[in-house]
Amino acid sequence: MSRQIYINGQFFDSENAKISVYDHGLLYGDGVFEGMRIYGGKVFRLKEHLVRLEESGRAIGLPFPISMEQLAEDVNATVKKNAIEDGYIRLVVTRGSGPLGLDPFKCSDPQVIIIADSITLYPESFYENGLELVTASTIRNHPAALSPRIKSLNYLNNILAKMEGLKAGCVEALMLNHKGEVAECTGDNLFIVKNGRLSTPPVEAGILQGITRDAVLELAREAGIETSECPMTRHDIYVADECFLTGSAAEVIPAVKLDGRDIGDGNVGPITKKLNEAFRKLVRQ
Ligand code: PMP
């Protein structure tokens, strides 16, 4: 189905939505992006996503060609133009085109791209029965090399780990950080439940500070569940009662096995179910 794709303030049919092959977003992964969900025609936590996008841009020294207010309007206009009730948005800002060299200062036309489309990431059975994880040997980018807090167009670190997971028959893989602690999965944050307490690795572990992660932490606190953001190892997951992942695309998805070991009794746990229900309610508010 043809979609109306936004590029720099104009709409194009998907077949005619084109970017220069000299764009450093393509040549070097030089750019930033966001992935957001649309629920009932409304973008979930648009403001928070735009703040993170702007911070990613600042972190790589990429000034945006339009104001954040205009960008918010344009995201909403793209959703409307495509008449999407429930779907997904990919918002991309590239460095723009320049000569064939790394120098980002020679690129003068950053491209703002907004794609609104439908999405089905995982089959419903994964949400009901949980998915299986394997630990990738590829560690998450060292924060001093390329901070995982930047949602950049350079996703090779995650892609390499994702390939390991898929080759092992798992749709998601666990990524450790340079200290051997749990960081996150290739496209999701990770939570565990132990003795009724909810824990997730802190931002300092080298993770993307997920918008869904923040929402779930809020929901847990509102439900009177004790929460903590503290470093954890794989051992903590092996001996956890429950585990689940969060992400805009994945939403809240239970994980019931890691490296061939059952997590808890190998079934989706009650706190995971409760938070998933609360999340599904929140996004429809
Ligand atoms: N970690 C990584 C590496 C991601 O790419 C994502 C987004 N897909 C997340 C975590 C989850 O972030 P959010 O909840 O903001 O989508």
C-alpha cells in the first residue's frame, strides 16, 4: 500500500520518496531517529520522543533544520495524511548529502523524514507465552565510544547481536556491557521481577533510556510495586521469577527463557501480566 512520506516539509508517494545516495545517513549511518507508536490516531509520548531525538542530535552535533514545535506538528500531520489509527512512525534526521569523506561539516542539507505505517513485530503468541532469549557475544557499544543513549542511525552493534540471536533461534538477544553486566536487548529494554520487586539496568549500564521503560516504571510505582534501577548480571536473570522486555515497537513482551534456562517456572508471570495490562490501558487513554 502506498503511503505519503514526509521529506523536509513535503509529502511524496512511497515510490517517489527519495534521498540522495550522497547522504551521510546512508554512507556513514550519520544521523538520528525515533520509532513511535500510534494508538487510536494519537502518537504515544510524542513529546518525550522528540526530546530524546533532539538530545541525540545535540550529542552528535547535528542541528535540526526545523523547530521541535514544527516537527511535532509535522509528525501529527503525517499520521493524519495517512489516516493511520494504529501503527508506527519512523522519524529520521540525517546529516544530509556531502562529498565522499567523513567530514560532517561539509553536509549542509539535513533531511527530515517521517514514515507512518502499520507494524507487526511479533506474533500474538509471543505476548501470551513469552519469548526466548540468548546472550549475544557482541557487547553493547562502550559509552565512551558511541553512547547507547544516542539513538543514532548506526545500529550495527545491535544488528550484529540480533543476528546471533536469530541464528540461535531467538528473535531477541541479550546484550551485556563492557563490564559484563546486563545492558539491554537489541531493540528493547529489559526488566526482571524477583520477590515482587521490579528491577531494570540503570542508564549508566549503557542503554537507550526507553520511553516505554519510563512508562512501565511509572505504572509499577502507581501499582505499589517496588522498583529499582541497579546493575545486574546474567545470574540475576537466571534466578529471577519473571522477565520482560519493553520497546515502542515490541511494547511489553514476556521473556521466559535465557540461554536455555527457564526464567521462574518458564511461564509468563503475574507482575508481567499486570504491567502489560496497565500499559495497554495507558496507551489507549
Ligand atoms: N533499546 C534499544 C537499543 C532500542 O533500539 C529501543 C527502541 N526500539 C529501546 C531500547 C526501547 O526504547 P523505546 O521504549 O523508547 O522504544
